[in-house]
Amino acid sequence: MTDTPPLLEVENVVKHFPLPRGLVDAVRGIPPKAVHAVDGVSLAIRPGETLGLIGESGSGKTTLGWVIARLLPASAGTLRLSGVEADEGQGPGLLAWRRQIRIVFQDPVGSLDPRLRAWQVIGEALQAQNHMERQFALGEPARIVREHRNAVRREEQRLWLACHPAEEAKRSLMRDYRAGVEQRAKAFEEGRARLEADYRDAVGRLRERARATAPSKGSRGPSPEIVAERERLTRDYRLEIARRDATRRQEEARIGLEFRAALLQAGRQRLPPDEQKRRTDAYRAFRKQGLPPPVIPRIPVPRRLSRGVIRRRVWEALPTVGLPPDCLDQYPHEFSGGGRQRLSLARALIVNPRLVILDEPTSALDVAVQAQILNRLVALQKERGFAYLLITHNVAAVRYVAHRVAVMYLGQLVEVGGVRDVLERPIHPYTKALLAAVPVPDARRRRTRYRITGEIPTLLRPPPGCRFAPRCPFVIDRCRTEDPPLREISGRADRRVACHRAEEVADVAPDLLLAPGAPVPSPHPSSSTGTAG
Ligand code: SF4
């Protein structure tokens, strides 16, 4: 999978939410504030891959998901889908993007319209997709006709020139002549600008000298020597300009003569009679064909999908997410929590997207239903090759479903890698602390739940340097000033960590990291660490 080109590429994406500035702040000149929800995130997802995105609440995971789904515009950065960059418009590009990337929202109750029945909720996506395909289908014939005409004109032109070698030679000469004239004019203007700059410099220096050697009070203007010098400079400058103008005119006249002579010569080019006849026949035969109407593929897209078609397609789709087909006419409130989540899933998958963003798909469900939903996701991925971006707090779900995992803290990625690598051998101190806080179903280990101390800093004023520095036990002075880049560790492109001391802290166990008073490699004296919970 590592050699497959990425399906989705996210490059340095930034999302800030500017806050309204009060009158008092404006009068006092206090700069506008913004919530730095996502700051310079880069990641890639390959076809058929699941990337888990974990982190504390408020770390920017959901905002990143919304930016990728283009429900929110990015403040900066680039999004690419199958190598095609996302445009900023709201037109067909956005429709095509949403056709390929679907999102399952965090709250299935709030994201389903309570007035619609199950088939209508899911059918909305089908109707929207039909509308988009109709737009493309309507525009496609016009594009094909336009491209066909252009191709025919180009071919006709090529054949005509083949019959008239003199014309081809004349056109080529004309192109060269124009390019040469433009190049010479540019060189002349540049030379003239340089000469003028030199002249002004010399006059400026003369003025300085006049000031430095100013005659006594009472006398008027600069000394006669300075005046004479200035007149000489101006005279030389004007003479040089006149000389260059004359040279330019002579050169242009000479080139013009040469060009006309070459044109005359080119106009005498003739083909041997047999060759001339062959080419002329080919040209005439092509002209006789005229402009045949291109074969336009008819794309039958109805104006609107009928109620019957939608009901049938939803009826077929419901079993794929584990819902019985006879619940077509139920309202969302008549489903259980798991049922509503499946309904959301069916709405996202019915249009066959390439990437599904799953925002906490199991957070509102009990453990048994969580397992069912996750199993269904894995099965659907195997069947249809969907890629998933799984945004969750549930590390067990990530371990079960994801191929790779990215850890986010305060709007930035701090660690990315294979799911086993990151979850079993975390390197970044934040990842270690996050994973150490996950409850383990083991009676002996229940007493050793660790947590990182300190408050998560505000997103209005993220700390300079490493954002984890105020809570990190390994913090050094460099961390407080220099933002650590997300860099490869041990030369492995698939494992990246944003920490200045990644190599030093890689082998420190989470228990050592967070146990009170435990020795850690050169910890900052003022940053004693967390407590057992
Ligand atoms: S060691 Fe420094 S760079 Fe690494 S996580 Fe801690 S504060 Fe950040």
C-alpha cells in the first residue's frame, strides 16, 4: 500500500476562526484575535487505507475533518484529491469533491432531520448526487464538440501549411524576427535605464561635493567648477543617449532589410510537383469531409430521481450497514442509537464515495454495538475499497480498524506512524501520556492510570515553540522558542514525530514518564511530572 499514490493529500492546512473585535480593542489598537484550531497540518491517505486521528478534546480533529470535507474553508494550505488541487469555488469542483468525500457526523441525532423518514434521509444524498451528475452530463457534449472543432481546425491548418512550404518558412521567419526585435528593444531600454541611473548617481555625488565645499555666507549657488562639471556630465549623457538612438535606428534598418530579403528568398520555396500534388490531394480530401458531428456519448441522467427509484436503492443499501430493509418508513427517533449511527453511515456510503470521514462514529454507542459498527466498516472497506479518516478518542477502535494513526495536539500533528508502531512504541511525550491514560481491563494495573498535569493552553494564544512545552517533563529551553517540525525518525518515512528530543525520549516508558519523582533523561528542573490517577 505504501507505493500507491495518495488519494487525499493535505499540505500545511491552517484553519483560524477570527473573533469579533470590540470597539474598545479597536480604539486601543489591540490586534484582532483568532482561535488557532488547526495550524499547519500535513497528511496523506491512500486508497483503501484507514488513518486514525486521535487526541484530546479541543485538539482540532473535528475541524480538520470538516476542512477536508470542505464544509469549512481552509485559512491556508492545499488540499489535493487524486492529485487534483481543490479550487476555491462553489461550483462543479466542490460538488465533485463532496461526491468523493463523505462525512459521518459525530452526533447522529442532530445530523438526521427528525421530519424525514429513513428512505428520505438516505435518499437526499442520492438526489444531490443525481443533480451533480446531471450538471456534468449537460456540460459534457458542449465540451466534446468544442474540443473536436479545435482539433479539426488544427489538423486543417497543418495540412494547408504542408502544401505551402513557403508560407511555413515565412511564418517561422516572422516569429524569429518579432522575437529578435522585442529582445533588442528590451536590451536597449535596460541599457538606457542603467545609463540614466549612473547619470543621476554622478549628479547626486556632485551635489554632495557642492554642499561639503559650500562657499562662505553671502555668495550665491555652487562654485563655477561644480557648475562646469555638472554641465559636462549632462552634455555627455545627452550625447550618449543620442549615439545609442542612432545606433538603434541603424540596426533596426539593417535587420529590416535582412528580414525582407529572407522573406523573398523563403517565398521562392517550391515542392517537387509529385509531392505538391500528393499533399494538395490530402488537404482537399480532408476539407471535403467537412466537420462531421462528433460522436457524443449520451449520458441519460433524469431531471430528478423518482420516489420509487430512491426507495428501491435505499432498500438495497440498508442491509449493507446492517439495517433491515423494512425500516424504510421509520423516523430517526424510532431507531436505537446504533440504528441512527447506521442510518448516518448508509447516507454517506450510498453514493459510493472514495473517502469517508468518520467523526466519533462509536462514541454514543454501547460496547456491543460499537463492535458491530466497526466490523461493518472493516467489511465494507474490504468489499468496496473505501478509505477512512477515523476521528476518535477510542484508542481500541483505532487499534482494531486503522492502518496508520496520527496524534494531534493543540491544532498540530505531533506523531504519525503505523498503528502498531505508535500505539505500542509511542515516541512523543504527549502520545505516551495519552496512551498511558487509556484504561486497561486488568485488575492489577487499574491502580496505575497516569495523566499529564497542567491545563491545555488556550487556542487563542498558543504558546511559542513546542505547544506541549508547558506540560512536557522533558522540556528544555529550545522547546520554548523553536517549533519542532514533524520529522522522520531513524530514516523511516512512515514514522514522523514533532519533538526536539525524540531520539532521547523514544525508549522512556510511559510509566517512567509520568510516575511522580521517577528519573527521566535530563528533565527540566521546574517541570516535575504528573500523578497517578
Ligand atoms: S521535549 Fe520539547 S519538543 Fe519534545 S515534546 Fe517536550 S517540549 Fe516538545
